[in-house]
Amino acid sequence: MNTCASLLVLAGASLPLAAQTEPAKGQEIPVIRDLDSVPESMSAAEARACLDRALAFLVRAQGDDGRWGHGAIEGLLDSGYAVSSWKDWQVGAHGLALMALMESPRTPERQAALEKGMDWMLMVDDPQRGNDWDNDTVWAALYTYVALARAAGDERFAAVSWRSRIDARAQRVLSFIADQQVPTGGWGYYDFPYPTERPKWATSFTTACVVPALADGAKLGWAVDAPMLARARDYVRRCALPNGAYEYDLNPVPRISGGEMINNVKGSLGRIQVCNWALATTGEKSITADKLREGLGHFFEEHRFLDVARMRPVPHEAYYANAGYFYFFGHYYCAQVINLLPAAEREHWHAKLRPHLAKTLRDDGSTSDFHVQSWSVTAGTAFASLALALGLPERDAAEKGK
């Protein structure tokens, strides 16, 4: 049964791994079951309980060899893709699971899962393009790289035995990423209309998700090509539209035809946050605090369009061409944007964000969009965990102490 949000009830007695999933004494675990009455806000304590459930699922679902999910086809929905794409989606989701564990409060069980998962990530095959048009391996490369950049700044991986492997893997993945950059500066996951060795098609959101990690990699001393990073930032910047939206992909003449279309603000809800975050964190002066607030306002005011799209099995069939895969992606980067605002403002926004994550959690702590395949469940649960973890007060306190 899907646990959607409205009534806060006691749950979790049947959950295994009690040491890491049980809330503190007297703490309620929010389980929301009435879709029509999702609360407008949720406290940090309630969010912490939701996070514990989601992380418990990730720990429980991890394979003995450290992997999450499976790298083989699990259903017919995406049967037309390259055979390697399921492995690519698994690897990308694996990177997100590592990020969720790194971002969250530590327990022995989570630490063990993190180390086992990192070991798997460092041994998995390097990314390779799937076929002529399907280049979903870009997702595997990007989130592998983002996870490794995050790990390189984590003291738990500071030992030479870890850092030497992380640095070597990051450099190999970075080489692939550089080869896949399109001439206009971005990255995408398909290539059309005529496939070429260097792809030609990119999207704003695919590009934006890696830009800050590329900047971090340069600070770490990794061989990040400065012009490559500049082209990527410029690609995202040029996708910005006067209405506050970001184009899905960069076009000489933006695809704005009026009415119900993808580059309307209502069709850009999953892109606005990641693009604003990527530009703001890498020094774009036009992305002011007011601009961030504007984007957050759009996100919550028009959130119903993401709700409608989440479980639609055909991408872009929902209103304003929204797709289910934008749901958790958009919420994670919404949390990142919130944390760019002054500290005094953050709890107000996080409190509004949390119910939209809590309402999607299943009884076992997992969540996903319409795919409900192992890689999608891993990715959805990891994105939700990341968004919840970014709003914990103890995280803000830790940041102040740095």
C-alpha cells in the first residue's frame, strides 16, 4: 500500500532493523494516507522519522556485494532501449544512494552500507555508450562523478586507500563526460536525429546537475577542463527564459508556442530548481536570492502538475508535458535551493517541502515514480532521503560549525 500524507499515525513496529529505523521514544512516524488532505507543513522531527524509514529501506535493499538494484531489464515498459541502459540506470541510482548516505545522520549500519556501496562503485565497469541513439550511460557517468566529488570531501574517505581509488575512478569518468559534451556545451542522454560519435542533443537539467560537481572537482585538483565547465554553465544560462522557466533543451528560437507546453513555468517545475542551483553555486550574479525565492514560489504554487505526472507511465503525457521522472529530481534540487537562502528562511521552505516527500513513502520506506523497477526505487528513495536530510536542523548546525 502506498503511504500518502495527511494523518500522522504511529507506524514502524513491523519494520526490521529496529536499531536504525525505530524513532526516538514518543516520536511519531508520519504515514499519510489521505491524498486529499496533505498537510501544508511538516516539522523537522517528523521529517527525521520519514528519513529514518527511507534510509532503512536503502540499507535493507543493498545486495551482499554492495550494489543497489539490478542491471538487467525488469519489465517491458522500457524494452526499446539499449540493453546496457538498465545497468546505466542502476549505476546512476547507486550514486544517488551513496549521496543519500553521505548526507544523512550517521549510524553504524548506514556507515557499513556506505563503505560497501562505495567499494562497488569503484569497481564497476566504466561507462560506455549504449547504441547509436540511446546514450543513457551519461546518467551513470554524471551521478557517479557527482557522488565521487562528494566523497572526496568527506573525511570518511580521506585515507589514501580510499582517495587514490576515488581520484582514479573520477578521472576516468571525467574523461568520458568530456567526450560526451555536445558542441553547444551541455549533456544529454539521447542523440538524434542523426547519431554521431560526439552527441548533439543536450538538456538543461542534465547539464545543470553536474556543473557544481565539476567546479568542486577543479578545486580538488582533478583535471576538469575550464573551457568545458564554462561551456556547460553557459548552456544552462542560455536555457533561462524571461518567464522564470528553463527550456528543456537549448534552441536558437525557444520553443514557446503559448498554452500548455513544456517551456511554460508549469512545465519547467522540475528544471527551475536545478538550473538556479547550478548557476547560483558557481557564481552567476543574475541568480539572486529573490530569483531563488521566485523559483521556489513557482514550485509550490504549481506543485499539482508534478503530482499529476509522477505515476503517469508515458513520459510527458501529463499537463504541460511534465514527466514522472521530474518529481523526486525536482524535490532534491528544491531542497538544495532552499539551503542557498539565509538560514533564518530555510525552515519555512523545508516545512512546505517535506509533506510532498512523506506522502509518497510506501510502508517499507521506499518510493519511486511510475517505473517501480529496482533502479527507480533506489533513485526515488535516495532523492527523497537527500531532500529530507538537507532540511534537518542539525545539518545547519554542522555547517555553522565548519
